[in-house]
Amino acid sequence: MSTANTLKRMISVFLMTVCLLTAATIRAEGVSETTAADGGTKPEDFRTVGNIVTFGHYEQDNDMANGPEAIEWIVLDVQGDKALLLSRYGLDSKRYNERYQAITWENCTLRKWLNEEFLNTAFDGKEQAAILLTEVENSPEQGNSEWAHVESGNNTQDRVFLLSCAEANRYLDVTPKSTDNVQARVVPTAYAIARGAWTHYKHVAADGSFAGRWWLRSPGRYEYRAAHVIGDGSLKNTHVSADKDHYGAGCVRPAIWLDLKADNF
């Protein structure tokens, strides 16, 4: 009788051990899958200029059934415990301003959309807490010197913004003559293309995909124009209300400053 009880206890211990090991394996696999889904980005990756990191989610493959995809960003700058990120792809297609009028970044509808709808769609509460409220400079020095006569508006306080002409030049060598500037070319996502983003068959990005044009926040040659980077990677300007029926729509490449001391990192 004693031997039988001992055998039962040994079998029970064995089965319990198998269950615990199975549960541990499932938990471990779950963590691995979550990390892979987020692109495998590590906190230290945000501290190296040129790295591709993931942060937030937004619809990109135009398949609403599988939910939004992780947003990929290029680390443009690191200053102490903060990093400047620019979206790797053109995430959406929007007008700089919904109305055709003289407008600056301060009052355009694209700025409002980025800091309200996009911010709340792409980032959860914890992620939003890590995005710094930034003093965005809009002085004439941030624009193209040939267009310095155009009103550029006041500085703004933004969590999400677009690069200026000066910043596009500093980080991506964008100039009016940089017509072979592959690093400044952007590929619109399938979602952005479905919403009217323009691409050009003659201009391809580093991965061989057709490149589009993307908005900058600086004014263009006239008060009703805004600066943008076209498919070849050079600086141009177009009507603020340009869309898919007006010289092709511009992509939105959001920029954010992240607090690398936040809990996320």
C-alpha cells in the first residue's frame, strides 16, 4: 500500500512539473512574439543616430482587418536624454491646409490633425507621455532663404510636427538642387497611396520602391504655398491645398522628440 501511494505521489509530481514547464514555455513564446511584433526595438536603439526604431502604431498596409502596424522611425538626432525621430515612410496623405488661402504652420489644418487625431490614433497614453512638448521654431531662418520674404508665423508648441526646410537640409541634405538625394526620398505606405499619395515612376527610394513627395512645415514661395520634398529628394513648394487632383498629394512624415528617461525606455 505504501509503495502504491509513493508511486501515485511521484506521478502527481511529474505531471505537475510538466504542466509548469509547459506554462512557462507558453509565456516565454508570448513575450518573444510580442517583441517581434514591435520590431524588436530595444531602449538603447533610440540613442544612436541613423537607427530604425519602432514606436506607436498606425494603419499602413491598408488592410483594416489586421489592425494598425508598428510605426518605423529614423533616429535623426540625439541630445542628452531626448531623441528626434522622423517617420521612415509617408504615413498618410493630407493637405497642408484644407482651404486654399495664405496660411502658416501655426494655423494650418495639418498641424491641428497631427497634434490631435494622429497623436491620439498612433500612440497610447504611455507613449504620449514620452513625447515631449517641443518649442517648434518657425523663424525665416528655418525656411528656404529664397523665400524669406514670406510670412512664416510664430513659434509653436507641438508634440508632433513636420521638419522645416533648415532641418530637412541639416539631417537629409535637402536643397533645391539635390535632385539625386536618395536619403531624402520617401515611400508612401499602401494606406497613404489609397488615400491619394503621389508617387513617381522615375524616382525610387533605396529599397527600389517608387518615391513620393512629403510636406515640410516651412512656407513656400508665396503665402498660399508650402515647402515640400519631391520624389527626387529636392526642395520644392506647392499650393497648401494640393491633393491627389492637384499635382499629386503630399505625404505626411511626422517628427517627434522623445523623452528617453520615460518609463517606455
